[in-house]
Amino acid sequence: MSTLHRGDQIGDWIVVEPLGAGGMGSVYRCHSTLTEQVQSAVKLLAHKGVDSKARFVREVEVLSSLQHDAIVRVLGGGQHGENGALYLVMELVDGQDLDYYIHHRKLPWQDACRIIRDAAQGLVAAHEKGVHHRDIKPANLMVDADGRVKIIDFGIALQDGQTRLTRQQAVPGTMAYMPPEVFSQQDFDPARGDVYSLGMCLYETLRSKYAYPEDISLSSAQRFAAIMTSKLEDKELDPGDAFSDDLRDVVKRATAKDPASRITTATAFVEALDALLEGHKLPEWIAPAPAKPTPKTTDDTFTLDTEMLAPSPERARPRYQNTERKKNKPTHWFPFLSLMYSFGAAVAPPLWFAFFCVLAVAGLGDLATVVIALTLIVLPVVLPAIALTGMVATTWYMFRVPRRNMSAAVWWLVGLTLYGIHFTALAVSIADTALLVSIWDQVSEPELWLPGQ
């Protein structure tokens, strides 16, 4: 049984909804059989292969050995169903992964550094236990509603003394976040590899874009070759002059191509980010190191571990995400709805006036007087309020919805056009209300507007 549905029971947990799926399995939001108030994230293994099972068990073992606020906690596990599918129960992180913030919500540099600093502290705890994550990326950094970060997915983590589960010369992890040395030599320091990957996450969070986007139209081998070439040949990663020189230096050193020039440990990365956040002088060793040539690739042939390659167009797989929040994400039909409100505010007074005239022509003068009196009580308040609400809604929409492929100029042109329409509707509603007031002044002289009198 590889797919669960709402209401299904797995161990002591009841499935509420799916949260995401990846190469190793699917993740579900569940609640305890005792109470709906106790919730968790349950990961169900999708593959039945020996390697997949070994990796899944490895993740259980690694998470059980780690206790840190920045690392997701394991709550249990077991086997499910007749086929004995393995599952892992973890704490539910009620939030979004860092990949969401890169695409949909730009963070201030302080918040970005704080999230990466906290994740680096989690890596410090893992490295002290001899555990190396080997797949640090934005999709594996969950940020809860209070801004706390949790490192997830230790499926390919390696602990000192354990047997490697990847094949000889296989490349573990996500290509875009692998350090350059994995492409040029067989052995590398996995601790510095984790630091490099976390530095990549910091760079992408600051820039709100991927450093090495993947072309999903290419095959896995072609994507691998393209990213490998970019990492070995492109210039250093620099977030740009919108940020302080100190912050730029930290990013450059964390993502340096040459391992010898890179920030050596997660502890050193924490110290550098703490200095930035507290406004202190950076350690002297953080100064940019002289560039060194990247080692040329050897004749060794690397094997692509395709199970590790992310298949989605956004590259990073969604995991443990709060789908309820995504349902409330603003969509692109929102401005059209707000324009309908403003259109209603603009045309309502003329329609009321037409209705008033129909009553007058029909000889229903008393009823017409009542209608226009009610109109004068309601419209002067409601119509401007509707137009103003449309303007506020437009502002909210402009700052919440990403520009995607629009240029900044086009995006703001759209926004200003919406503001102009709302302002025009506001002016028209006020003018029409003034017209109704002038008509009301004639109500005391019915012979001016009632036919036949």
C-alpha cells in the first residue's frame, strides 16, 4: 500500500491529508487515534527495494540519535499493511519550506541570516555526532510560523563508521547544491559539503532565485553535465551590492569553489552569521581568500543516482508543507474581483436613479421618496467604502503575489492602472451621490418631477 487516504489508519495515527511526495516516499499529516489535537507528519516508504529500505532505516537511526531544536524529532515508526511498508513518524512542522520563501515571499537579510544561522547550529549538533546530512537544500529546511527552522530528510545522511549506501562513485544529494569538488575528486569532506550547501541556501534566499536552475527538458545526465560545468567554470556567488560587504564576503566564503578557501565548519559559519546579526566585526579569517584554480576533473566516471534527482519543475520537492496555508495563497483572478467591486460602486447610483425615475413615472411618488431617502443614507457610506476596499485589496495583492515572469516596470504599471480604476470609481460614486442629493432637494416640490402634477 503506497498511497493513503483521509481517514486511513497507520499505526496509532489517522491520516488527515497528504503533505508531499518525494523520491523515497509520501508524507501525510496525521492525528493521534486518541485525540485530533495531537498531530504528526508520517512518512511512508514508497519503494520495496533493499537499498530504499536500508536508507529508510538509516534515516530512523540517524534522527533517533539527534536531539536539537533545529532538527526534526522522530516520534516513532513501524510497518504498515500486509506488505509491511515502512513508515516514520515525526513532529509536524506547521509552516513552509525555505523554497517557498525564495519564490513567494522575499525575506529581509536579517531573517534570512537568522534562519541559516539556526540551521547551521543544527548541523553543528549533527556533525558533533558524526552525522553529515549530504542533501541540504531549501526544500529540506522547514520554517514554522514563528520563524524557527527545522532540518528534515536525513534519508541519505552518513554517520561516521557506517557503511555507505550509495554505489561506488555515485553522487548523493541534489545536483544544484553539491559542492564542486564532488565533480572533480572521489573523496571530499562531507562536513564542508554541508556548509557549502547551506551557503547556497543563504545565497538563494537573499537573491530570491536559484543559483543553478535546472532545465527539466533535459535528461538527468544532461542536467548533471550542465550544472557540473556551471559550478566548475562560473564566477563566485555574490548576492550583489544591495547587501553589505561583510554579508557578501560570508556568502562568498561559504560557497567558495576551492574547499581550502571555504568556511571550514558549521561552527565557524554560525560565528560569522552571529557577527553579522549582532553588528560585530567579522573574524579575520572570513576575509575573501585569493582565488585558486579549480582542480580539473579526472577520468573517473561518476554514476548518477537518479533516485536522488528532483523531478519537479521547481527542482526541490515539496515536503511537510502546510497545505491549508497554500489554499489561501492569493491568485491572479483577485484583481478582477476587486475591479468588479469598484465597477459596482460606479454604476450603482445611476441604477438607483433609473429605478427612482421608473417609480416616479409610474405615479408612485411616495415610494420613490422612500427609495431615494434610503439611497441617500446608504450610498454615501457604502460606495466609497467599496472603492477604498478595492484599493487596499490591490495593495495587498501587489505585495503578496510574485511577479513571476513580469518585469518590475510592467508589474507596477498593472498596479498603477488598478489604482487608477479604483480611484475613478471612487470619484464617480461620490459624484453620483451628489447628484442624488440634488434630486432629493426637489422632493419637497413634487410637481417638478412627478408627471401630471
